[in-house]
Amino acid sequence: MSKLRRAFQSEAFLKGGPSSSAAVDGNCRFALPVGYYHADERAVGMGGVVMRIAATAFVMSAAMLAAGAAAAEGGGLATGSGIAVSAGGEVLTNAHVVEACQSIKLTFADGSSEPGQLVARDARNDLALVRIKRKFDPARIAVFRDTPPLRPGDSIVALGYPLSGVLATGPNLTVGNVSALAGLGDDTRYIQISAPVQPGNSGGPLLDMSGHVVGIVTSKLNAVRVAEAIGDIPQNVNFALKAQLAREFLDSKLISYKTDKSAGKLTPADVGDVARPFTVFIACTKSEQVAAAPAPQRASAPAPEAEVPNGELKGPVREAFIKKVHRSCVRKVHKDYPDVERKSVGGFCTCLANAQADAITPADIAYMNEHHKPSEDYKDRFAKLAAACVKRAALK
């Protein structure tokens, strides 16, 4: 039997017991994967290498996206931004901005306020539509960019209401560029941008230099957790949902909106002047049950990709998670165990990545955030699933 197989058949290792503790910092801690870089891998063989790869991927995929809605102390009030998109009184925002609201209040650039009603929500794509009773001036609603397509390097402007009660009460404007045309794990629904955003920017417009909407600001990497995981601080890694996704959402709700070709070369200040009238401040008063719940370890509700409504990692986060674990696993096995048959390694790593994704629940994520180590229940579940992978791979 190979040392690769022996490592994964070690019940003590899979459960984080004494045989694994020396190499994986006590209990294979997800929140402190520094052992991946410095631990003595010989203590647990290939099993320790892959376990730490999986742990790092878990942190990167499930715990590092910080949604951009700001929450007041105590969790009773959350604030974000929105976009007036239709003369009928409809405002587009992120679903997580208006999640579990008892009441919604919209405030406009002229200082006027209106109560809003949630009329549509797409949790998977993190989009929501709020309606007010009065109509908007058609000249003061957003215009979506039609053509040409965005390119990496294009200049963009983000406008919104970050850190309500701390920063200026009016819309804050930041500038940057399109960094990539996909988000975390190559999720093509998102644009990666370099424009700085903060909690409260969620739901606000991402604009091109014609003042046209090209995206909806959604989230950013949690710099603290990334630094804990990889030993470096990420810079200007933020994400916006693509405007095309928002347009499809509006089309499905039969909401009319404006589009136009982008050809202008406005200054950032001019773009701000164009967008300020249709950029909306949103205040969400949480229900008593939600307000009384323990506050999460971040400034907002979970980013929609991290929601696990049925107790399992799902959707794009699961796909990105599995892809990252598999890629890292295969790379490390080929590097450290070149004699292992490549076909066996690929199937084994695929099985292992799926096993960890199957084992993780929202309770495990919450436990990790609070205790900085995996729960015993999680380790038991993962041990059983990983053992099945070893058996199925039939490594010699």
C-alpha cells in the first residue's frame, strides 16, 4: 500500500487527532492555514498536504467575500445603495441589502425620502427590486450601456453611500478600472474592479465614462481573512454584477429601462454629476427577530453566493471551491509524489474536493468564524467521505 493511501486511511489524521496535530496547527484550523506554508509535511504524508490545501480553499471560497451593505450596531438597521432604473418608481439593488427588512426607506440626492416596497428578489444572483409610489422623472433615471462590450482596463466609476454615519452623507465617488471580466472562481456573472468600495456601496451603480451603468457593486474580498490565509494583503479586489444580468432580471419582471451606446469621454466628476440623481440611499430596518440575532463577523448579511439554504455548499461558490481544491491537490500530488499515476490522482482529488464541499454546512462556517477551527461534527463527516474516496481510488 502506498504512503499516499496510508495517509488518507489514518482515522486519527482525518479527525484531526494526535498524529495530525503537529503538522496542521492543532486541529487543521481553517482560519489559520499558515501551517500549509511552514508545517513539517513529513509528519502526515500526502494527507496533510491535501488537507491543508482543502482548508485554504475553504477559507478563500466561503469566508472571504465581504458583502457591501453596512449594518448599524446591534444589527437593527442595514444600509446600502440603489439605482433608479424606471420611470415607474422602481429601484434596483442587491438582494442582500434588503434581506429580512421590516421596512425600507429610500432617500434621494435632493434630500427627499419615500418608503419602499420589495416587489421582486433573485437571491441566487443577488438582485432585488424596490418600488416607491411616486414616479421618477424619465430624464433622471439610469441608462444601461448597450455597446461596445467592456474590456479589461476600461475606466469605471463607482457611486454609492458607504459607511453611513461615518463618511459624508452624500454619494461617495471612487474611480478605477475593470480588472477582469469574471469574478471569484471565474464566475462570469461578475466584473472584477479596482475602484475602492466599502460596506454600504452594495447595490450602487458601476459606471463607464459615458455615465452609463455597466454593473451593480456587490462585494469585496475580506482583506483580513485573505491575509490570514495567504500571508499577503489583497489590494483593490472588488466585484460588481454585470449589467446584462440586471437587464435580464428587469426583463423578467416586465420593467422598462433605458439603454444607449457608450461613446463619450466624460471626466469622473462629470460622471458623478450624471449618476447622482439616480443613485439612491437605502435604509433597511430589520425585523425584531433578525435584529436580536447574534451579529455576524462582518459588516453585512452574507454575500448571496455564501448562502446555503439547504445545509450544503451550493451554486457558484461550490463550483469555485471544488475547482480550487482539485487544482491545488493535483499540483501538490504531482510535485511531491511523481510516481503516482496521474489518472488516479485526478479522480482522487475530484472526489476529495466534492467530499469537503458535501461536508461543509452553514453551522461549520459559523463555528470556524467563532472558534478558528473546524467542529468535531465536520471532521467526522469529512473523515467518512474522504475514506470513501480512498477506497474508490484504489491507490496502489
